[in-house]
Amino acid sequence: MVLGLTRLIIVLAGCFGLLTATLAQETVGTGEAAAPTSAQPAAISAPSFFPAELAQRVARVASDIESAAKGIERVKSREDGLTAQRLELERIEVEAQQVIDALRPRLAAVKAQVQKLGPPPDKDAAPEAPAIASERSRLTAVQAELEGAVKTVELALVRSRQLVGHVQRLRQALFARDLVRHSGSPLSPATWKAFAAELPRTGRQIARLAAEWWRLAGSNLVGLGLVLAAAVGAYALFKLPLSHIRRRIHESPIALRQYFPRAIDAFWLAAGLAFPPLAAATVGYVGLAWLGLLTVTAGELALSALRAFVVFQIIRALAGAVLSPTASGQPLIAIADASAPKLLFLANLLAGLIALDLLLGDVVRMLYLPIEIGAVQATATSLAFATLLIAFTRVPLAGREAALLEAPSRSRPRWLKIPIALAALTIVATTLAGYVALGKFITTQVMLIGGLGLFILSVHLVIRRVAVVMTDGERPMGRILETRLGLDHDRTSYLTRLLVLLVELLLLLAALPLLLLTWGYTREDFLDWLRLGIVGIEIGQFQISLGRILLSFALFFVLLFATRVVQRWLDRSVLGPARVDRSIAHSVLMGVGYTGVGLALVIALSYAGLDFTKLAIVAGALSLGIGFGLQAIFNNFVSGIILLIERPIKVGDWIVVNGQEGFVRRINVRATEIETFDRSSLIIPNSELITGTVMNWTHRNLIGRLIVSVRVSYKADPEQVMKILADVVDRSPSLLREPAPLIVFEDFGESAMMFSVRAFVPDVMRRLTVQSELRLAIAKAFRDAGIEIPYRQHDIHLRDLDGVKQVFARALEARRREQEVEAGDTSPAS
């Protein structure tokens, strides 16, 4: 932030200098026009574009980068020296960037002045005033000097970055050299002989320090007693309330702990395991410091012991929270009942081993103990840790359900057990071969990865539980997104999964630096990467910053979320069903949504660094694309806006389009969704609703007309029929009296007289129901009056009937003769 403010001040100063120089130049020109006959022109005063202080900073940056290059060569074999040179290079980079930011506005101001003076006149042209020529020469010289200074500092900046890479390569080489250094195998008698030789001196050194401290503490035994009592009191102060809370959770009904039944209990278990001893240790350390018993060496050792104790308690508490049985009788991890206690025991041993390793390492470093002592300490730690890893691979990790069905296998899951076993064997092999540093490095890596894995697993389980609560609807915590934001269950599940993925990604990104720290990287490396991600890199006139891009995405989603919240508030409070028509409310909400999305997009892109004043070329390309490939999409978009403003159709209207009819459910940017009467969704482009013919049954109101046609036999009296129909209409409560119903004798049909009832209903949605009621009433009235509703009749007339009769007669005569002949053939006379 300070650097950004500095840049802003420098830019404003440069702009002010440019404005001052411009006004001065205009004043000079005016003076020359007013007094052309002056024998001695007035001196032109111009601002100092390259002050001495800025020139000194340029020279200092160039000198510092040369000194840093020589210093790196002097300390290239020392890790601490390279670290110091890395810090110095970072300071030079910051200084160089500040100088460049200060020079560029001044250089731009000088170029503007030179451009305003114009090029020198040709030889054939009239000579210009001596003052103008002198000013051009001076400004040209200043411009050359500023350009040289900018190039000098930019070169120093590039060289500084190259030297940072050189320092990093040297440090990695030192790190690799230390890893493969042979320290003596613990199987060699010479190693233990050297250790035994140094052990008495080390014991005497430690005993002397202990005796000195006890001599100092012996004179204040009352104070030591008070400190011990305060530590015990701090332990009890935290232990009793936490134990009471956890006991209440165990005894409470399920209804009181339905949100996170196992996670909450695991949290209080971890708090009960960690807070009381940590409070007691902190009070003890503060009390010893208050009594003045922590001398220089004793204070460092006590702080190291406190740090190791904190690590032990944190790992122990996390392991207990994840693996100990909760109020539901099950651990937080769904694991076999027989495996959880074993894993918890191994985790506690691991916590003690890590804490002891940290403490002994600090003791060796602080007391300057011989290297043989440190080597044996690292060897013992590595071998003990490898033993714990091997014991871990022998514990089955099957789930509770799988353990109930069959005996769990000790080798599963193989993707976890095999790498752990290989790591343990590698630690043992490298340590026994004498490469203690390499074995200790692998041990540290596995310890750190295991601790991070346990922490990430704990947080992961809590995050997953929160996701289940937010989507499955456990009251009153459940359905938060559905009730507050008005999202359906599918969208809530999708948004919840997205949030869970984002949180877990941030969790992994936070754990990554801890892993890289053990690979030779330092805090300065991470700060350099972070600065590069925030400030970004320059490509031409554009500055690309990963941090700004990510923040612009976050800003867009925040503004989009705020838009949805505003829409929800308007829908509930201002545009409620009792205040505003729902179609108008829908149009207002859609307009607010489009406006919010547009503003969010513009603000996010502006924050990311996109200059909207340079979008003329982009706009031209977009117009060309709209004219060809995006014409239909743009047409539908504009049509959707027209539908929302002009409102020829509204949400809830009953419309008929291209023979398809249904209710309008949603008017989107590109298309309108219509729900047909068979519950299918019909998606119609908005342009068809604007340019085509649309019949809207409910555009102005819900009043609609119905027609019921009736066929009556010719034997009935038409006046009686019309009177009966009028009586039926008068008795119907579903018809409007204004406009009045109409009974029409339409036509003489082929087999019946045609009548119709034409009436209006207050709700056209009930038209079919009212038509059915009228038909039932008409049928009953006609049946009571004896009026027949005939079927359709058809008369068939045959032409040339006499010819047909003759044909039938001839056929009958021929048939009769055949029968006589057959009878004669079968008579007795024959």
C-alpha cells in the first residue's frame, strides 16, 4: 500500500511538473509575441526535471548492485551469508522500482515539452528565436540524461533479478551438499567411540548450567511455589469448565446436538486436551520470567521447551479429536473400532517424538554441543520415527462397515501403506549407511506431511459436515442458502460443492509453503512470489497481476451475490404479491438482475486493469461479429429487453404461438420459457415473440368469451329452444351479466338446427370448466323438455333403378332354369 501511494504521489508530481512547464512555455510564447523587438530576450525558467537527489539515487542503485554481486562471491559457501545477500537484493529491487517510477513521469514531461517546441527549422526557413533554440537544446539534453538514467536503473533491476536466481541456485547446491554429506554410520564403532568421548564434557556442561540456575532459583523458593500454584490454577481454570461442557454434551438429548453431533464433541475434546496444559505451561514461563529466573541461556532453553510442549499438545489434541470416541460412541473418522485406539497411541508417541526432537535439536544448537552429539540425536530420532511408521503400516485402516463384514487387511489401503513403508525403509537405510542428514531430512518431510495431513483431514471433515448441514436441511441450521437466498435444492448443492472446493483449495495452498520450507526455500522466497503475484509483471503497456485477477473474480462474485440479495429483498419486501402485480415484479427483478450483472462485470474488469477507453477496436470487432455470427443472439437479446419494457407478454400469461399454447414461466435474455398444458417446457426465441403473431388470452385482464354450440332436431320449436338456453344461462353463476350473454340461432343444418350460447367468464382459465357445466345443464333441460339432439342423417338416392331391376330379373330367371335342369337330371325316369 505504501509503495502504491508513493507511486501515485510521484505520478501526480510529474503531471504537476508537466502542467507547470506547459504554462511557462505558453507564457514565454506570449511574451515573445508582445515584444518582438526586444534586444535581449528574457530567460526561460523551466522546472528541474532531474534533481540532484534523484541522480544520487540512480548512482546508489548502480553501486549497490555491483557491491551485491561482489558480496555473493565472498559468501557463496555460507547459507547465512547468502540469505543476507538475498535480503539486500530485494531491497535493491524495491529501490530501483521506486526510482524508475520517479523517473518515468519526468521523462514523459520532458518529451511533451520537446514535442510542443517542434522540430528545429530547416536551413532554408527563417531562423527561430535564440531562446527557443536554447530551450530545445536544454530539454533534449535533459531527455537524453533521463533516458540514460532509466536504462541504468532498469539494467540494475534486471541484474538484481538475475542475481536472485544465482543466489537461489547456490543455496540449493549447499542444501544438496549438506544432504549427501557422510556423517558416519551408527553401525560403526568409531561413531560411538567419538560419541562416548564427547559425552562426559557435554554432561559437565549441562550440569554446570543446571547448577547455576538452581543456585539462582534457590534464593526464591517461595516465588517458585507461587508460580507452580498459579500454573496448577490455570490448568484447573480451563480443565473444569471444558470437562463440564463435554459432559453436558454427552448427557444432552440428540435434539440439542443435531447440527454437528460428532464434530462439536470432537472440538470440545481437543480443547479439553490442549488448553489446560498449554495455559499451565504459559503461566509457568511467564512466572519464571517475572521472577528473573530466565537468564540468557536458560531463557532460550525454556522458550524452546515451551515451543516443543505446544507442538506436542497440539498434535495430541488433534489426534484425540479425530480418533477418540465422541458422544455418539464413534470417532470422527469412520474407522474400525479396534484400529482407533492403536492409531491414537501411535499418534501420541509421534507427538512426543517430534517434541523431543525439537527440544534436543535446540539444546545442541544453543549449547554448541559437539557434532557427534547432534549426529547421534538425529540418528536416534530418525530410527525411532521409522519404527513408528512401520508400526502404523501394521494397523488396519478399514471402515466400520467393512470391518463388520470381514476381517480388515493390514496392507490396505495400498496407496497409503506402500509409500509409508518405503519412506520408513529409506530412512533406516540412509541413516544406517551414515547419511544422517539425508535420513533426518526425509524424517522431517514425513513428519511435516503427516502433521499437515492430520490437520487438513480434521478441517476437511468439518467442512464436509457443514456442507451436509447446508444442503440436507438440519433445522435450524439447514437450508441456509435455500431460505436466505431463495435457491432451489439443486443450485444449493452446486453452490455448496463449489464453496467446499474453494475452501479446501485455499487450505492446500496454505499448507504448501510449510512443505516448501523444508526443501531449502525461505520466507523471503515466498514473499518474493507473493509480491510478484500481487504487483504482477509488465508486458508492453499492460501489467498482468495474478492477485488482481483473482481479486477481480472475487469482486465479481461478491457483487453478483449482492445483486441476488437485492433481488430477494425487493421480491419479499417491495414487490410482494399484495403490492405489485407479479408480471411487473418479474420485469423489475429481471432488470435489476441484468443491471447488477453488467455493473459487476464492468467493475471487475476495471479492477483487473482493463482500460475501457481503448475498447474502440474491440467494439468494432464485436459489431462485425454481431453482424455475422452473433446476429441471432443479439437479436434475441434486444427482443428480450423489449419484452421486459413493452410487456406484450408477461410471466403467467396464457399465450398461443405457432399453434403451441401454454403459460409463460420465465422471460430470459435469449428465449422465453412456456409451460404447456401437458407440463412440458417450450423454449421460444424472443425474436419470434416480437416479429411473429402471438395470441395472449390474459394480456389486459382475465375476462374471456366462451361459445357452446347446440344441434336441435327440426321437430323442436326454435323459440322454445332459445328460451331454454336463456334460462340455463341465467341460472349459471359462472357467467358474467355484463357484457350480457347472447343466444344465437346460427343456421339450418343438414340434419339439425344450429344454436350457440356466447357468454363471458371472469376468469378465462376456467373456460373449459364453465363450458362443461353449461353443456351438462343444457342436456338436462333438453331431456326434461323432450327436445331431441339428433345424430347426423344421410339420404342415399340410387339412379336408373329400372335397369337394375331388369338385371336382377334376368339373373333370377337364369338361376331358376339352372335349378330345373338339375332337377330333371336327377328324376327316377332317367
